[in-house]
Amino acid sequence: MGLTQVQDKSPLVSTLPFEIEMINRIKNRIFYTGVMALMVACTDLTTTPRQSLTPEVALNDVSGYQSVANSMYNRATSFDYYGQTMMIAPEILADNLKLIANTGRYQGEEANSDRDHINIWGLDVFGGINDANLIIEGIDNEDVTGTEDEKSFIKGEAYFMRALFYFDLCRVYGYEPGREINGFDLGPILRLTPTLVASDADYRPRSTVEEVYSQIESDLLAASELVGYAPVGSEWVYYGNTGAVYTLLARLYLYWGRMEEAEAAATFAMEILNLRTNGEGLVEAAEYVQSFSRAPHPESLFELELRQVDWDGADGVNNSLNSLVSDNEPAAQFIIGASDDLMAAYEEGDVRKDCWTVTTREGIEGDVYASRKWTGYKGDFLENLPIIRASELYLIRAEARYQTNPAGARADINALRFRRGLGAIDNLLSGEFLLNRILQERRVEFALEGHRWFDLKRNGKNISKHGNFLEVPYTDYRILANLPLEEVQLNEQLEQNPGY
């Protein structure tokens, strides 16, 4: 079995402070290529039903734990999570998308109606957290057969995914630290041990967002020492990897308002991933649109792989991103298109505008815009989901720098714009104008990838809307999603969000 030595790619900004040492996390890390082979081999592993997995039945070797990790990843592809909700709802709750057909879906979200929000408080996310907890608590048991490298890799995957699950719960159901309204600072329930049987379950109150953020930071730093290095756009981005870990850490710090750490984490990730200050490492402008019809996406740092077996019956037609926002299949629903406001936000020559094509829709007067970002390129409305892309690092670092190093922020924006067919921005742009420029770049770069609502919310801005829909003031209770009523009724310690 061969050995793969990860290159020493220490960051240039090694003097920047971190609460926990970031530097040398990857230096001299050695991973068995056999671990990677295990990841691939286990993709199609057949196990007993998930509810029947017990330590006695399935968790006596690393392949059993990898099957739990597969369950963890698969939960993230659910239509109630990244398979649909987390990609579409944050866009139509803001100003990027509009309904072009009335099927009852997303009508409340477009109008920001009471209790029509992002709903991920359910089995997919908390089940994924439980999968991660199961791995973290049990895989190091001496009775579990497998090499230490194999165990470490799977444990690192669990830390990474638990961090992602909790991060999403925080940004949907809580205010970012320092942005609280009337001092309300609660996030999700924090549970770090597995629930194997009913007697393990208990009712508990919500933790503060600050407490959960601290746990996410700890999980990501733990993951950084365990997972492997994956080149941008390689087949290993289907699993937790160092680049994805540090990008999510940089994103966490950005939401947390810890800008110096966000800049350092982003810089570190860019260094190890060979992303250059001139944009080298991102796709060329001419390849941008087509890049969304490739698996993995050539800019992916973390991607959820979908296969035909992941669809159930008519789910592909009824629920897939491709069906809802594109018209390239006769059976597609095509009920959501780009808003006129979004289309007006693209500059002339911006290749990102070509991710939309002008077309018509029965019952709608005038032009509508269909997505060419989600094309169902794997057939039958099926495609992978790039969750973290390399371009985000440039925009995280730009935002982290805009107050203290506006020239550096402008350079990061320009590096991305060059790869999107555009020229440089005004080299005198600074302050709030520069921040708005960054948010504008994020809007057009990540349209239909689920960032728009959160980018406005985490900056304390009112939520802008398209057409005649009224903006949502940041102080409005609808900024936070409501917890499901049945959960609040079941658990007396679970406090509902204000206003609901």
C-alpha cells in the first residue's frame, strides 16, 4: 500500500493570531491512499436499514462506520436540506428569484409570509448530527477493527459534517453574534453524544449561538488534523477535506465578525489549494457556465454526490433543482426563474449572466429566465451539488479586509472578476461602498446557491425584494425562521423565536 505525502503549504500569514494554532495543521501529514480507496469502495456499501444500525450489528469495523458516514452525507442531499431548500429558499426569501407558475410552492417565501421560511429543523439535520456523534464517540474503540489512519479519516469527516449541520442551524434560527435584536441570542439545541435508543433522548433548552459557534470552531480545528488534502475539483471533494474545512472555518469567522481570523483562515486555505492572487486556480471565463455541468465541479471544495438510487419515484421531477428552475426537460416543472432585479445586477460581459437563458412560460407575459446552473446533466433531473466553491475564499477574504485593507479587498474582488470576464472595480472604492460591492459580487457569483438571504441578514441589512414585494426590515421577527410548533409543544424547555 503506497503512501501519499501532503505538500508543506504553510500560510504566508503565519503571524496572524488564532485562538487555536492553525499553522502546520497540514505540514508533514501522511495519508494512506488505501483510506481514499475505502471512501470510494464504501459509496455503494449495502447495510441493514439505518434505524437498525447498532454497535453490535454494524459498528465493529471501519466499514461499518463509513456506512454511517455515508448516511450522514446522504442526509445532506435531502430535498428538505441542500437538495432543494437550502439552495432555493434563501434566494426567493430575498431578491434573486421569483415565481413564474403557481403550484403552491414557495409562494409564502416569496411574500415573506408569517412562518414561511427556511425549515431545516428536522430529521435530516439532526439525524446527520446523530450520525456524526455516533462516529466521533465510537470509532476509536479498541474493539473496532481498522487502521488508525482509516479511523482518523472517518472521524474527521464526522467533525466536518457536524460543524456544517450546526452552522446552518445557527444561521437559519439565530442571529449572528453582535447582531442580536433585543438581546435574543439563542441558537439550536447542542447535542454532542449519540442517541442510540429512546432512553438516550432527553429534552434540553437551546444553546446560545456563541456557544454553538465555539463548538463548530472546535470541530473544524479537530477535523483539520484528521481529514486529507483534496485538490480543487478532484474526486476527493466528495468527502470532508482540508480545503473545505478551512473554508468553512473562514466562513464561520466571517459570520462571527472575527475578521482577522476570517482573513487568515481564507488565506491559509488559498495557499494550500494553490489559489493565486490573480485568480489562477479558478475556472476560465469561457468555461464558467459549462463548469456547472461537470462532476465534480472544477471549483468544488466540497460537493454532495447524487446518484440515481437517491431519487425515489417522481422525486426528480417534483423536487429537484433542475426541475424547479430550468426548462431543458419537457417534464420539468419550471416554476421559479431569476428576478428582473437579479438580471439587472449583472454587468455587460459577465459570464455569470449566461447561467440564465431568456425564455417564455405559459401564463406569463414577457420574458422569463431559466437556470443553466442546475441542468440535470447526469440525466433524469439528477446532478451533484457543489456546496463550497473556491471562489468563496476570494470574497470571504475581501469582506474580511474591506475595513482594514481596502486595497487587498479590491485585489481579491478583481481576481475573481477577471475570471468572470470583467475588468477591475474603482480603485478608490472603500468603506460601506466597498462592502456593498463585495455583496454585489457575492449576489451574482452565488445566485441559486443559497447565500443571498444570509449575506444580507448577517450584515444587519434589510432584506431587499423584487418587484412590488416589500423589503423585510432587519428588526422584523421574520428575519429568523420559526421552530416547528410540534417541537416546541413537545419540549417545554425549547423556547420559540420572538414574534411567533
